[in-house]
Amino acid sequence: MLNGKKSLFSGMQATGTLQLGNYLGALKNWVELEDEYETFYCVVDMHSITVRQEPAELRRKARALLTLYIAAGLNPEKNCIYYQSHVPAHAELNWILNCFTYMGELNRMTQFKDKASKNEENINAGLFTYPVLMAADILLFQSDIVPVGDDQKQHIEITRDIAQRFNSIYGDVFTIPEPYIKKTGARIMSLQDPTSKMSKSDENENASIYLLDDTDTIIRKFKRAVTDSDSEIRHSKDKPGISNLIEIYGIATGKSIAETEKEFEGKGYGDFKLAVGEAVATMLKPIQDRFDDLNKDKAYIDGIIKNNAEKAAYFANKTLRKVQKKIGFPEKIK
Ligand code: AQP
């Protein structure tokens, strides 16, 4: 709770152009929450450097991500959209929470194991303690819920454990957050390997639909999507490729699984893949147009960056000061 209103935090890494899973699993759902909650949507650029980034590219990607939040429908008057690195309280609370987190807990994080196996030449301590920074992000804003995709569930659980541990020692300092995960779109799978999730940093560009892909590219990628050997358009555990496409088509068109299966009864994969591609391109086009318009107005985006960083810092510092006092840091002399 913040200011008598329920609050929430969520964020995305500036590690590449957003992919369809980021949109369907998270961003699309954020837009519905702006009236009910005091919202904080962060471009988590500090998390992004757990994997080596080219500096100019990171700056470009971070700005594009922030602009995409708005293009996808977040109203910057109602939602606090900002860069993590502009609010030092994230790093300060991160350090404190590091001292309340156990190595054994972090060792269990599946995302660390996954990312470490993909970055064997750079398994840095930041990659390992990533969930603690994420806990700091969430707890700084006394978040009641954290709207994310299914892959982040484990990180919300460790956030809750850290917060409960801290509260049990110092009293009710942190709100204990709940994950907010929608059933549909919570785990969009790779188009090239439907057993693993779609990821913006996947080296195979055909595996992901990026939010800024043009219509031809989207249709081409769907046409190449890996599916199974029979030709029946049916949602089933043993047909992960087609099931993934049915889910994507359902969200893009508002049709249920049964409606989609009926619509494509007797038709082949070719027809279906084309229809999915067209539906996704139609869904993304207004976001792309708005993104282009926003990029023409540098001063407008700069204003949002400045004002929202101040707002985020105001609320974050309130929690941070409370924490510092509780653990016994000396007060500043004014
Ligand atoms: N495939 C997915 N399906 C549904 N939701 C997803 N999310 C990510 N992939 C899918 C959700 O998007 C948000 C952004 O998360 P992030 O940028 O912090 O990192 P991530 O979860 O690791 O996403 P990526 O795209 O896989 O990034 P990289 O490649 O950099 O690791 C989260 O809410 C996440 O659940």
C-alpha cells in the first residue's frame, strides 16, 4: 500500500527488443491495472548488465523500452515509468537485503542456472544475486502485486521469503507481495523450440516475434515455426508447437481454444500459420505506429523520464529510510 492505495511494481530488462511473450505475459496486462493501483513500471537497466552489454546499445535499448511501455498503452500520467539506474534507492536496499538472503536460496533459482549455462564465460556475482535486486525493486514500493509472466514466479517467492524474514525481525516494514500472473499468455514459447520460452535475448531471431517486427517478418517467422508431424490443429500437451500458436492466436483475436480448433478443422498448418501471423501483425500495428510517433517527440519522453524518476525516488526513499532506521544505521545530521 502507498498513500492509502494498493501499489504494484514490475519491470523489464533492456536486453533487447521486447518479444511477444513480454507483451502477452506482462505488458498487455499492466495496462488494465492503472486505475486500481499506484503503479511503478521500471526499465531495469541495472539488471541488464548482469549480461555484458555494449554501452551505446544499452542506452538505445533502454530508451526504446521505456517508449514501448507508453506505445503499448501505459498512460505516463497515471503510471510511474522510469529507469532503475535513476533511483539509487534500488541499489541501497539491494545491499541491505543481500544481508538477509541465503546462498542456499539463491542456488535454487532456475533462471540463474539457465542464464549461467548460456553465459559460461561471464557467470558474475550480479547474475547470482539478481533475485535480491528484484526483491529490492518490489519491496521499495510496498507492492501488493507484481504482474509478471510465469517464469518470474520463483523470484516473487524468494522476494516474499526475504520480506517475511525481515519483518519477523523488525516488525511490519514490508508489504508481502503476491504474483499477478494471468492464465493466458503467461508462458509464450519459442517458435523454433516450443519446449522453451520465447526470450528477447535468444540468438536465433526466428525464435521470437519482436514487437517492432514488420508484417512480412512476422508472417515469415510464423510460417517457419516448428510444429509437429501430423497436420491437425488441436491443442494438446503432445503438440507444444501448435498449442503455442493456438494460444497466441486466441489472445490476438479473442477466440477460445475450442473456437480456433473449430475454425481450422480440416485445414492445414500453412493456412493456420498465415492466420496467426496476420492476427499478430494486426494486433501489433497500432503499437508500432504510436512508437514511431513518440520517437518524434524527444522533449515529451525526456519530461517523462525526469518527472517519473523524481516520483519513484520519493516513494522509494520513504521505504529505504524506514529500513535504515529499523536496522540501526545512524541518522543523518541536518
Ligand atoms: N515467453 C514469455 N511468456 C510470457 N511472459 C514472458 N516474460 C518473458 N518471457 C515471457 C515476462 O516478461 C517480463 C520481462 O522480463 P525481463 O525482461 O525481466 O526478463 P525475462 O523474464 O528473462 O524475459 P526475456 O525476454 O527472456 O529476457 P532475457 O532474454 O533478457 O532473459 C517478465 O514479466 C516475464 O515474466
